[in-house]
Amino acid sequence: MRGLFSVGLFFVAATSFAADLPTFRLEMKDGVLNPARIEVPAGRKIKIEIYNVGKSAAEFESVQFRKEKVLGPGAQSFVVIAPLEPGEYKFFDDFHIDTAQGVIVAK
């Protein structure tokens, strides 16, 4: 019983922690990113909610963050990014690399 209670407390703490993250919305639609520039606070872990509102697959990818997330049409997901130093960090839709490139700016 005690172990189950501890697991429950951990889950509540983890859920509460995730809710406290600064969260930003990114829509990907057939080679278009909205917004293509996301300004975030430097020095804080952030969450980016990704929505594929297009009719083709999309892939959020960032070499600098070592993150990639493939989403089918209508799918949604998220990535959590460790605290960033001030600066600019590139990301792109790997399925539409010629037209869909964005930047996260940490200030």
C-alpha cells in the first residue's frame, strides 16, 4: 500500500511540474510553420506543443536539440527542451525542408 501511495505522489508531482512549464504552440501545415519564430525565456525548460493541421505528414526536427517528432495528418504531440542559453536555435519540418524552417529565440 505504501509503495502505491508513493507512486501516486510521484505521478501528481510530475504532472504538476509539467503544467508549470512555459508552453508554446506550433502548427505545421503542409510545409508551413506557424509561427516560424518562437520566443522563449532563456534558462527555463520549455514545452512545445506540435499540431499537424495539414493533409500530409510532418516532422519537427532540430539537430541542435537532438529532437525529432513525426506526426501524421491531424496528429499532435509535444517536445520538452532543456533550459537554453540566450541565442537562436533552428528547427524544421524534415518532410518539407525547403519551405518549413523556423527558429526558437531564447531571451
